[in-house]
Amino acid sequence: MSIQPENGLSDSPKDAVILVAAGRGHRAGKGLPKQYRLLHGRSVIAHTIDALLECLPDAVIVPVIHADDFELFNASGVEVRNIHEPVIGGSTRQASVRNGLEALEGKSIKSVYIHDAARPFITSELFEAISIAMDAGAKAVVPALPVVDTLVRLNTDDMQASSVDRSSIFAVQTPQVFPYDDILNAHRNADDDKYTDDASIFQANCSQVHYCPGTQQNFKITTQADFLRAEQMLRTQLTDVRTGTGFDVHRFDAGDHVWLCGVKVPFNFCLKGHSDADVALHALTDAVLASIADGDIGFHFPPSDDAWRGVSSDRFLSFATERVTAQGGQITNLSVTIICELPKIGPHMQNMRQRIAEIAGIGIDRVSVQATTTEQLGFTGRGEGIAAQASATVRLPESKNI
């Protein structure tokens, strides 16, 4: 396990983050471990790492993952900057954190933040509260929230309850920050794997911690209801609404089918083009790219490049979708109008909508496919080819440059 110097890391003392991501997350359902499930087109762990890098741009991030999850991690969309190669976790959270700490030994780490991968909504305000406590002399800092609900202690034998004084009860959050050498030694001295958080290990084996105010926003995604809450939170952050349009034309050539919206439609001709000439997907790709001012299909996939000869056009729309996701955005609507006399589009419309939805990763209710003719006017009216015009609506995080 090594920190790669080509990632811009030096031997001078630095901060590190142990990102705990080795759990199975069964309570969230849906099969995949919750840290690899998607929120608005990106994995939970990718959202969390983005937030960490925004708040701690120079810190080394050490993902601690399950031994079975390397493929999931590699496919999760995590940026490589300042990322230590993944460390295999243990059978408990405590063992996983210890493995992550051990991997950093000898790497000139000053302070280490230990954070749950399933908490993607950390903010600069939370890190500021941690920094204030550290600047005031706190050796270790842990965010915590007061419990606001009424608490009772329930006797399961007779189902009788007694009230619990909540005035001194707090819910502990992450990230928790400690001096690296101290927390490593504390973990090494804690042999019984009975602890559920690192503050408890530090207090039992080293010294006291300072508690700073946490935030309600910094909740841990645990259940399906938490995923719904997270989706809603992300949606409210996407306040920059953009639209883009696209237009494309392809002439007919000898053949026995055309590709339209990713669907193979039997016909007396094919469409001529460098790729599969799916005129509808080409127009949609340009519309999505236009919505984020990111060039056009010819810029990214030039016809002079034989790498794209004959390829399926779903790759182009997938690429444009990924460009939106990379900006933290979401496609909210795709609409395409196919302009031709023949073939008849109506019988294939539903399959076309479904295929576009699959490629773009959105619901079919956000996809419109329409068809029209030019009343036998122009090149489409003469049956020389097919045209398509498209529009795309995306939502992005509000630009910091406005």
C-alpha cells in the first residue's frame, strides 16, 4: 500500500482521511452495498469523496473497502486525485479503521479524519466547526447533535416504559479527527473489537475528545427512506436549469434497416454515416452537450477517427450523459422529433422511449419521442433521408462563477 507521489503528494506532514466503506449496508436494500448505489447518477461513495476533497483538498483519502468490492469501487466514478489505493477492511468497523491507519504508517501523517462513506452531505461549515475547536487547543474533535426526540427505556417483559433524560444525550457523527500517532496507538491497544466509533477508542486508550456541533444535514444513509431523503436533498441543490438543442440529418443508402433511438427498425434502406448513423441519438447527444456548453458530437467523436466507424450511437449519448453527471448534474427531460415520410415511427415509439431512458439513466416519463413529415416537401419529403431535432433539459448545481 503506497501513496503515489505522482498524485502531487509530498513527504511533508499532511492530513489524511480514513473513509470507512467496507460494510454491506443490508438495511438499505436493493442488493448493492449502499456506498455503491447511485444518487442522481453517481455512487454514494463518489459524492462523499467529492465533498471531502472540496473541504480538505490537500488531504490523502484512504478508502477501506470489502475484499469483494474492488470492481464496484473501480466502477464507482471516484476521482483519483489524492486517493490512496484501497485498503481491505476487517470483520468489524473497528478492524477496518485499524487497517486503514496501519496503511498510512510512515507516511508523515499529522492528523487523520475518520469518516463514514455513507455520509455524503458533509459541509464546509462542519469542517469550520472542527477547525475552530482544534485551533482552540482540542487534541481530538468529534461532531455531535443533541437528541431532540423524547426517549424512553422500554422493559420488553411487560412493555412498560420509563422516561430518559435526554439533556446529556447526543448523537455522534463523523468525520472524527485525531492526531495520527495517538489514534493508531489507541487502536492497537483496543483488542476486543467492542467499540462502535473511534472517539470511544480514543477516550478509552488515550485521552479525552472535544465535541463540536454537528449538523442535521450530515446524516448517515442507512435505510431506503434515507436514500429518498438524500435524493430530495440533491434535487434541491440543482438550481441551475439549462436547456440545449440538437439537429442532425442522414441520407439513405442501400440496406435493410435503420437505427433510430437505439432501436433497429426494418426498412428498405439504411442510413449512411460514419457510425451506425442513428440520426435521433446524434441529435439527442448534441442537445445534451449543448445544455452544458460542452461542444458537439463531431468535436468529441470526429468522423476522421476510424475508432468510431460503425459503432453504436448509444455510446455517444452515454458519453454526453456522463459529462452532465461529472458536473454534479442530472438530465430531467429528453425530447426528439424524427422527421421523415418513411419508415413509420409510431409502432416503435414506446421501444424508442425505453431505450433512450436506459441509455441516459432516467425514467421513461422523462423521454419524449415524436414523429412528423414535411408533407412531401424537401429532401425528407422526397424520401432521400431522415432528419431529427432534439432538446435536453438538465439541472446543475448553482455555478460559483455567477
